[in-house]
Amino acid sequence: MLMKTEYLLPLCVLLPMAAAPVVYSLRRRSARLGDGAVTLVCLAVLAAALYLARMPACRLAVPDLFLQGVSFASGGVRSLFGLLCAFMFTMSSLADPAYFRGEPRCARYDAFLLLTLGGILGVFYAGDLFTLYICFETMSLASWVWVAHNETEAAQKAADTYLAMAMIGGLVMLYGLFRLQHMLGTLDLGALPELAAACGDRQGLFLSACCLLVGFGIKAGMYPFHVWLPKAHPAAPAPSSALLSGILTKSGVFGILLIITCLLWGDRRLSMILLALGTVTMVLGAVLAVFSVDLKRTLACSSLSQIGFILVGAAMLTTGEETALAAGGIVAHALNHGLTKLVLFIAAGVLYKHKHTLDLNELQGAGRSCLPLKICFLLGAMSLAGVPGFGGYVSKTLLHESIVEQIHLASGSAAGLLEGVEWAFLISGGLTAAYMTKLFVKLFVQKPRSAGHPVRIDKGSLTAIAPAAAALLLMGLRPAQTYEKIAAFTAESLRSAPFAVHYFSLENLKGAAISLTIGALVYLLFVRGLLTDHRTGDYVRATALIDLEDDVYRPLLGLTAFAGAFAARLAYSLTDLVVRLGAALMNYKAPQRVKPGEDHHFGRYSKEYVRVGAISQTLQFELMLFGIGVVVTLVYLMFKL
């Protein structure tokens, strides 16, 4: 008897998690066995994800698990993101053996790779927000090990930042889930759209959705929660950087899409929030990438910018009017970004393993003699820059046209604001072309400064990146047969509709031409002019004016901790003062009231007894106060609920 399709949903989540300890044991015995087992598990999950994407949407609920019950569902954008996730993990596993050859702690990495795979797929295939939250937190904790893997000082600091942001986001999200459960009575994603539309407390619903937005926005790398991203990617191994950038950020994007389609469809306030934060994220990431001289940091800042492009598209989707192009652009750009970062980060890993540095000046000409690596990197770079004929051009065209549609629908100041966003979009696209040109010229065009062993790409890494690089070109040449069908497949889940666009019309090519012209000018006048030392040919290291984490967030956290400690100490001192005052009153003229040798209750509490702290500073006294607080809280909740 064949397995029912819906049983593949929990299998995709549980199989890699169950295989993690087995792979750990095998990897400790034999590197070859461990690597083969990881790839085999990823291939099995890929086959299941592909089958789910080809079959009609299905659902499976387990009502008694974790008291609340869990559920899984497939179809639409869920199946697409699940398939992209399984593909990227499989390709990354092919590049792992060469990258980690001779490295310590590989068994630990492989185990947590599979745990993270199960967690991410659980997010994409979740049928309710409770299941999604469990898998989301599992994914965050498991992927933290990737960032800390190298155990250097930089890796430990980056891992601390990543974990702190993940935990803060998780707690804020949990509060939002409690509110939603109380307001709507369920967290089932299938029932939420209708219940949310009928909800009379729009302000409360908006507040709950904003709590979810914080949690998902942190994982997506949305400004101002992006501080973990530029630090985690350079610190993590290159194969995991490809996954952190290419698919983990998409779990945040997926959550934001759920907020839009299930809770706040057509909400103008959310649209304006996403528009503002998305525009800042888009521009900021591009600017940081232009100034960076670290290969993986440049790619990390690039990811920040590309997430900004997607968030701007999400803002267009949130309006609820003329959303087809926005929905298609979001899905296409998420797909393109995942494939592109798989190519670029693994290529960066190949260069790093040969040169043992990520400094662009020291990597000059490192990949010049390696033709397969040069071609794959060039294809990824051209797609990311939005060159016509590549996947990135298609998705950016759809996102750009969605902005233009909203400009026509808007009026007055709103239309002017959207026109400003359109120019920010085009300029950010130009900056993308500039920093990708900067990378390609430095790594693959300029002559190396010293003779050394030429870079060679291993078969596993080439097998990992070649299909993704080729797909970006082949799909970009035939967008109507590829991206439009993908958009139609996900349209219903995003409350949208299929569409048809003339991608290579003069009007659409005009937008790409503007961005590429801006990119050429920025590269020639700014990168080659102001950011290059003409005596040595090195890129100049720019000093950041402000580090949002070190200069703002950490001082604020320290100030908050100080304020909390001060308030706690003040409250403690006040209770201590009350006890001392009470004891003094009870012992007023005690010698005259108590005869010698008489064991009077109040007489025993002399001023000396109180002074040494036998009452006010004992554990029993503090536990008594805690117990009173618990009782008062329970009584309040009993009458409140």
C-alpha cells in the first residue's frame, strides 16, 4: 500500500531530525560515510518535496501532540519554498566535503545541518501558527551552531548577536500568538483570513500582527533588526552562509507573507510600515556592500539589500489592489535570490579554502585561471544585477512594475512618495550592479599580485553551483514558460491571480537600462575613483560612522539592565525599610513592656535582631513576598478571564 501524500509532510520535517544523531555517529567514524549519509537524507527530502509540489494541496493534523496539537499543509507558496529549501540543502551538502576536509567538529556541523533542515521545512509546511512557532524556534537554535562553528572570537560574537536577536524575536512573536489565540480563538492558517476579516478589534489585531512582524522581520534581516546578518555570514562556513542567506531569510519572508494574506489583507498601515522599512533595507544593504572590502560581508550586505527589494514588493501586495505583479515578483525574486546566493557563497568558499582570506585586496585575481568558477560566478552576478536575459531581471521587472501600478492607483502625496520609492528601487539596482562588478573584476579579471597555486574547483562544489547558475540563465531567457507558471502556481495562496508581461518591451528594458547606467557610473566614478588607492590598486577600507549594534543596541540594553536593577534594588530597599520601621514600632519601649525571661512574641524582635538582617534579608522572607505575588497574580487572572 502506497503512503498517502499528506504523510510526506511530517516525514519531511522528522526524517532529517531523526537522522541527525545517526549522521553524527557515522561522521565520527568515517568522513566519507557521514558526508554520504547527509547527502542521501537531503536527496530523500528533495524527492518528497518535489512530489508534494506536483500533487494537489494536502493537509495533516495531529490533534494531541504538544497539548495544542500540530498540523501541516502543502500547496502554493508553501510547496515552492519547501522545494527551494530541499534543493539548496542538497546542493550545499555536495560542497561540504571539499570545504570541511581536514576541519574539526564536522560531525557536529552535519547533525545541526539536518536539524535545521527539518526546522525550516516545518516552518514552510506548517498548517497553523503554533506548529510554525515550534519549528521556527527549532530552526533558530539549530542554525546558531552554524554561526558559532569556527569558534573564533568573531564567530562567537556573531553567534551571540544571532542568538540574542533570535530569542528576542521569538519572545515577541510568542506574545503576538497569545493575543491572536485569545482574540480569534484559533491559530489555524486556513481559518485565520475569514476570522481576521470579521474581527472588530482592528487595533488589537494590528498590534498582534506587528509582534509577529518583529519575529519574522528579524529572521528576514529587515531593518532595523538586520544587525545579525552582516556579522553572521562572514563568520559562518561558506556552505552554511549560502543557506543562511538563501533560505533562512526566506522563512522570515514567508512569515511576513502569512501576516499579509491571513491577518491584515489590504491594511494601509502595514503597507506603509513595510514600504518604509523595505526601502531603507534595500538602500542600506546596497550602500554597505559598495563600501565593503570583505568578500562574504559584501555578499551578506547584498542579501540585506535583496530582502529589501522583496519587502517593497510585499508592501505593494499588502494594499490588496492590483497585486498580481507584486505577488509574482516576490516569489520570483525569492527564488532567484536563493539560487544566486547558493552560487556566490559557495564560490566564495572555494576561493577562501585556497587563499585562506576573505580580503578582496588579497584575493585579487584569485579565480582568474579557473574558468568554470569564473563562468558560474559571472552568471550569478549578472542575475543579481538585473541584466536582461537573467532571472534577476525578470523578478526586478515584476517588482518595478508593481510599484508603477500603485503609482497610477494613488494620488497626491501618496503618488509622490511611491515615485520616490521607485527611484530608490532603480538606484539600489544600480548599486547592485556596481558592487557585483567590483567583485568580479577584482576576483576574476585583474592579474594576481604574486604567483601561487592556481585555484581549482572540486567536482562537488561545481556540481552544487552549476545547475543553479544555469537555471538563472535558462529561466531568464524564457520567463513566460518558467516564472509566470511559478507565479500562477502560487497565486491562490497569495490571494493573487496569474498574469502575462512583455518582459523585453522597450518600457521594461528602460528600467533595467537606468539601473545599469547608474551602476556603471558608480563603479567608474566612485569605486574606481574614490574607493581605490591608485598607487597600489587596493580598495580603500571605509570606516563606518555608526555600528547599530555596538553603538546603539548594546548601550540601550545595558541602560535597560541598569534601570531594571536600580528599580529592583529600590523596591528591595523600600520593603527592607518597611520591615525595619514595623519592627521598631513593635519594639517601642519593649524593655518596659516585657519582663526579663518572658518569651513574648514581639519582645524577641529587638532592634539589634533587625539590624543584623535576620528578618529582612532571609530567604524565607523573600519567598514569602514571592508567594504573595503569585497568589495576587492568580486571583487577578481568575477574575480577569
